[in-house]
Amino acid sequence: MADGASTAEDRALDALTRVLDSAISPEMLEAQQIILRRLALSGDLFPSRVPPPLNITEVGGYLNLIDHDVVLRAQVLAAALGVAGPNPSPGFDPVLPALYFVRRTNDRPAGLEPVTPISYSVRSDFVIAFDGAVQQLHDKGCVLPVLAMTRPLPPVVLGADPPADLLPFLGRSLELLPAAALVDPTTDPLGLGQAAGAGPNLVVARQIDATAPDAASVPAADWSLWSCDATTCSQATVNDAFLELAPVLNAAGWYAADPITAPIFTGEPGDWSRWTNITGLVAGVTRARDEIELLYPAGAIAASSVRERMDWVWDGATFVSPG
């Protein structure tokens, strides 16, 4: 009977192992982690340093020795009874950052698909407002092709300085697709120039879909838009329906340089495509550590050169050395 029971138990364990090996759902992957944790901490994987208790009195004596540690006491009792103990086990309690990055599908205008990323990542505390801004643009028949909204933490490189600008690694830098403007003002999905040829440089989005729900709110007008080649940049008057991006993105917390510099040539397109979000940063108070630890676990920070910038302080424009 014992052999039969043992064989049946072995078959059940083999079947469970096969199921876990092929797991792809988040729930099953989490189950894999739990089982591995229990195996790593299970007492019967290693010879006991004390003799097996002979009676309940000795069991009680062992429990009294660890009376101060509620979790360990529960685990010892669970091991003695052969049931699942507390989870997660000590040493495996994941300390996750408070914030995270959310993936979003990118706008990929016709003709720019090969150079436009399929998706991008947005900070979880910025995503609702940013989604609202993108939806407002879509409702007006415009698009917002994004190059990136975050950069991976830079590794530690011997002899290389840590980054001076931390905003891209904190999910606070929005880079619009450079190829979306300054090429052909009559077809580019984005543009840079002045309304009626006067005033500061503005970033605009062309109305691509005239059937969008709110397309009628974007009237056609004359815009003096920039285009560039390898040696120079020039402006030409274009009459079309363009929407200024600043009011839409500003409402979501994203701002471009003020003023936006004019482009020089293709290799120096200016700063029109970079927008930053500094909401919540307090000059003289916010440290880089406050932001970095919100987004990255300790291990990732320790492996990155940003660890040298943890004590830098926000000065209203950038993070600087406290010295």
C-alpha cells in the first residue's frame, strides 16, 4: 500500500512539474516562484542539526526557542505538520518600487513606419494625463509619434562619467519623433514654425483625419513652417489645418523649451522635439534619490552609474551636486 501511495504521489508531482515547466500565465509563473522559494528554504533539503523531537514536549521546547519570531515559528510548525507555511518566506519578500512604466501603442504615421517605435513607456503616475492628451489629439484628427519617454539606466563603465541629465531615466523626458517634422512641411505629421509668419516658434500637429470627432475645431490657416537639408533650414508658407501642441501637452504636465530655438540644419534640428515633465520636483528639496528609488529596485540602482548621483538636488532646472 505504501509503495502504491508513493508511486501515485510521484506521478502527481511529475504531472505538477510538467504543468509548471510549461507555464506562461502570470498566476502560474507566480506559483513557480513560490515553489522555488519553498524548496530553497525547506528544512528537509538539508540534514537537521538537532535530533528529531521524541514527543510533543520537545516540539514545544523548539517552538519556545523561536517564540520571538512569529513568521519563523509558523514556518517550523507548518514544516512539522507537512502543510504550506507563510508566503513569501523571509529573505524573499520583494520590495518593489512605488511606481512603474506602462506600455502604450505608438502613433505611426504613413511613410514613417520603419523609423517609428511600435510602442513606448510612460510613468504610471503620468499615464492618465498623457493618455488624455493623446486622445484629445486623436479626436481632432492629429497624431503624436513618440521616439521615447524613458531611457534604461546607464551601466557602470570604468572611466565614464555618470549622466548629468537624469530626467530621461526618470521618465520625465518626452522625445517626439525627429523625422516627423522639418522634412516636407506640406506632408509632415508635425511641424515647427509661426502662425501667419509671426511670433515665436511653435510645435504643431497636422490634421490627418478630417473625419475625427472634433476635427471641425481645427481650422485651416497659413503657417510659416521650417524644413531643413544637410546644410541649411528655411521657411515656407503652408495653408492647412494645424493644432498647436503646447496647450494640449502642457495640460498633461509636459513643456518644451521657451523659447524653442530655430533649427540650423538637419544635424542640428533644435530643441522642438524634447519636452519635460517636472511636476512634483521642488527646487532645493527634491533629491535624485527620491525619484530614482520610486522607479527602480535597489539591485538595478546599484548596477547603474546613477548611484553616483543619488544625493544630487533639483535646482529648478536640473539635478546638481549638493556641494
